[in-house]
Amino acid sequence: MHGIVHKTLKEYVVDRAGEDAWNAVAERAGLESTLYLPVSRYDDADVDDALDALSTLADEDRRRVERDFGRTLAPELLSTFDAHVSTDGDLATLLTTLGTAYEELEVGVDDVTLPDVTGRRTDEGPVIVTYRSPRERGYCWLAYGILEGLAAALDADATVTKTDCAYGRGDGDGDGEDEAESDACRFRVSVA
């Protein structure tokens, strides 16, 4: 996984709960003390284990932690990959050009495993974002939070709704309703 994810996860924990909290997360996750560099690659398991540890220590549902972290990660991704994404336009334009940005990133970087992300504008106006991950975990909830974070970073008046889940997991809102299992995670992004 790209180092910006690892670096931002550590900052996310430290900003909210302090360095001691990160140390507790790292210890519980079995992580070695590492200076995460945004341009380096690190093991996916480090993020997965840290999110599990954070969820346990905070007594929060893993999906909610992942989603909240995604909101924090979004502006960092925009900043890191600004040469590949168009933030000059509105949120809908950004979302409908994500597929091209991901293709450029895959060509320009060796040993990278990126999700397949596409956005298409519907006749009714919302953008449907489809997210498929090659990773076993999937990270649908992280994608959900990233979409919300992109809207916030671009000061867009938008609502993100998760409509399908490739992993057959609940929506994490506590109402007990699960999305139907699907071939991808899909989100409806309505921009006012």
C-alpha cells in the first residue's frame, strides 16, 4: 500500500488521541517503530492490523473507524496525487475522471496495486462511483470516507450514499440493515 495511507493513519491517531495512543495502537497491531514516508510502499497488513487495533482500543466498529479515517485521508490523497487529478472543476467532474487518474498512476508507478474506481454521471444528476479492490479486505468503508472527504476538501454540498457492497457487510450505521452482496462497492454522490 502507498505510504501516504500509513503516514496519514498515524497522524490521524496522534491528532485525535496523542502519541501515546499511536504507541498503544502500534504495539497492539505488532507494528515496528517506522517513519512512514508518503512515497514509499508498505505492507497492507500494517494498515489492516492498525485499523483493527484502533477499533478495539477505541471500542468502535471497524467500519466506522475506516470511514472516519477515509475522510481524513482524502485531502492528503488530493495533495499527493495532484498532478493526476483535476481539482479545478467541481466534485462531479473529479469523480467522473477518477478512472483516468488511476490509469495514469498505474502506468507511472511500479509495484502498485490500485483499486478500480470509476465514476459516471446519471441522467438524474448524481454520480455513481464504483469501487473494486484487489485486496481481500476490500476497504469499502475507507472508500466511503474518502468520497465524503473529497466533497469536504472541495467545499461541495454533497451527500454520499453507499448503495452496494462487494463484501456483504452491513452499512455500519447501527440499524442492522445490510446491502446486498455485489461485485463492487457502489456509492451515489448527489451534489447540490
